[in-house]
Amino acid sequence: MRIGKKLPDDVKELDGMTKAAILLLTLDYETAGVLLRELSSDTIEEVTKMLAQLGDVPAPLAQSVIEEFYSLRMASQYVKEGGLDYARALLKDSLDPKVADRIISQIQTQVQMTPFAFLQKAEGETLLTFIQDEHPQTIALIISHLSHHKSSEILVGLAPQKQIEVVRRVATMDQTNPDVIREVEKGLESRLSNMLQSSMEKVGGVETVAEMLNLCDRATEKSILEGIEVEDPELVDDIRRLMFVFEDVLMVDEKGIQAVLKEVDNDELCLALKTASDQLKEKIFNNMSSRASELIKEDMQYMGPVRLSDVEAAQQRIVDVVRRLEDAGEIIISGRGGDADLIV
């Protein structure tokens, strides 16, 4: 039996790395993995070594570590919302005054020891855009206080000559006056505050392509998709599935609905209509005989619970029928450019 590191009884006697290891040990694997992904590779290596050294962790000690972690997280959030004074006031209202003072002291130390912490919110590429024109000494000062991973991203993006200048200045950098650091921080934070506080918006993707092609005329859409299909047929399938969904059957004209229904059996139709809107159900029933629509409604009533995946699969098969008939020119979908080809 492995005998691990002897742990003290008081959480105040533990160093930070031991507390981190104990915390990870108390969490489930998935949550611990999420936390580890937020750490630098060096820190992960250190905390993993500490985990390997841990022996039995007394339950009261583990509980104290969890409570301290929670308090520190809350304190950090309060600091971000309103500063140290705001955090101190809230903590003293909710915790024992001595505990609150200790937590604030830890947070204050962290804040003071982490220059340019606000830059950690920015993506490396975005940050590079804003600092690449700074003086090499300023860039050297900034990347010296960022994680090695983020610093390397910025360094790679700099012009070759500036890379040399920045690396040389980082290598020869010794101690920097805290007032200078605070001055540079203040200037950057003022310039970058809007960029850092805004969330990154996802653009592009298959969904965007589908939306764009939905608004194109049929000939343009067909030409584009056929061109893509030569090299990437799977991508074309993904685009087509997003371009026309089951509820879009509402845009098919009445003659087209009747043509589709001829190729769909009743069991599949019942399943597909399970989650359809009342408007779509009504349109489909209006294009069936009274007897057929009554049978479908009756079957749906007594169908019972079904898997959503089965419903979606049935809907997709009907969508595939619609697309095939549209490609063959046998049906018209409103707003898809088909009416331009009509001869009147």
C-alpha cells in the first residue's frame, strides 16, 4: 500500500499546489478535467505530481479546501464586479471576519502579482492585432507577464525584425518598476476595454452558407453546390440538410404536396407529423382525401410515445423526397426561384 504525503490538519498550513491537488481529488473526473484545461502546461505538471504524492485526505481537510476554493472564486468575481473594497464588504457580510480578511489578503496578493491579467481574456490573434504596433519594449513587458502559450502566439505573429527586438528585450529584462507596469497596464486597459469585454461572435459555417443559398435563385444554388460536390460531397449533403427542413414543406405548392405524399407511406407520415406545427399538419391533411386524413389522425392519436430521433429520421426522409422532386423539376418551392421558370 502506497504511503503518500503526510498532510497537516489545518488548511492554512497547506501550500497552494497541495490545495489544488486535494480539490481535484474531490471532484469527478469530468469536472476535474475541465479545471485542468484552464491551467498552463507547467501548472498541470506540478499539480499532477502533487496528486501522485497525496495519501489519504481527511474529510474535514478536504471540506475546508472546497470551502476556501468557493470563497476565493466568489471573491474573485466580486473583485471583477466592483474592485477590492466591494469584495471586502460583501465577504465580511457573508463570512467570519477573520476568514474574510484571509480570503481578501489572498485575492489582493493575486491581483498585485498578476500584471496584465485582464489581457488573458483576449484571444492571441486578437491581442496581436492591438499590440503589434507597440514599441518592442512594451510588447516585451506584456508577453513576459502572459502564459508561455499565449506569448508564443503573439511572438509568431510579429514581423521578423520586431520578433528579434522583442526576444532580445525579454531576455535582458530584469526588474521593472511597478509604477511603469501600472502605467502601461492602465493605457492598454483603457484602449482594449471594449474589445476584451465583448464576446466573440461566431461567423461563417455551414449554417451561414445554407441561409445564403436559400435566398439565391435555384440555378445559382444548383451551380454552386454542383461545383462543391466534385471535391466535397459530404459538405454538400450537410448544406442541403440545413437549407430545407421538414417545416419548410409549407412552402411546397399543393400539387407538389400531393406528389410528395404519393411517395411516402402512412406509417412514415404519422411519425414525421408527430412534432409538426398545426399549420403544416393542416396543409398536408388538406391535400389528402378525407378518409386518408382521418386514418392518419387516428393512427397518430394511438401511436404513443416515440423516440425523437425516429421522428427526425422520418422527417428527413420526406425532406429528401421533396429535394429529389424539386431537382427533377416536378414540384415548386415558394421563394426558391421556381416561379421564374413558369410559363403563363
